Amino acid sequence: MSDTPTLAPELQTIADFYQLEPEGHAGLASIYEAIEAPLREDFERLPASAQNIMGSFEQLHASVTYNLLGATAEALRMTQDADITEEQKASHLESVLGHGIKLMLKNLKAARRNPVLKRQLNAPFANS
């Protein structure tokens, strides 16, 4: 039996597309769970033209998750040995996740007028 978590289908598609090592799947799954509610809330406030850039919310969710992987790992590394409280560490991580979500949604809006960006956002799902 493997310690590698089972990923949601869209998240597995992203992991395969970017050739993410199985060791990274647990972190990916954690971020995926952590951002679902705030991402969905922000996504639902977008105009329909932005919501329709990707095939589904699930595809966007997986893409945002992957894009947050590096920033989240860096935030955890930086706060690990910092002389701050657990509450401050959690607040910093929440801030990193929130900022990443905002940037990805900004890209989603921009993709309405930029076909190249739209293709880039959808590339992992083009063959699925």
C-alpha cells in the first residue's frame, strides 16, 4: 500500500501534466482542501465570462492548487524556524494562499481578452 494520497481527477491531471513527483501529492492534496471554500466564494463573484474561461470550477481549483504549491512550501519553510506563534504562522500561510487565489483569478479575468493566456490556463486539460 502506498502513502500517496488519491487525488481528485482534475488534480491528478495537473500532477501528470507538470510531472509532479508522487512525494508532492500530499502537499498538493492539502492545498486543494484548504483553498476550496475561499476559491469557490471568489469564483462565484466573477462575471460569467471569466467563469467560463476554464472547463469547470474543478479545473480552476486544480490549477490554482498547483500554482500555490511553490509559494506554500516556501511560506512553510520560512515560518518553520521563525520565532513566531503558531497563530502568526497560520495567518501568514492564509495570507499567501489568499494572495495566490487573487492573482489566479486576475489571470482568469485577463484571459477573456488574451487567447494565449486562455490556452495556457487550459493546457493541462486539453487532452483530458
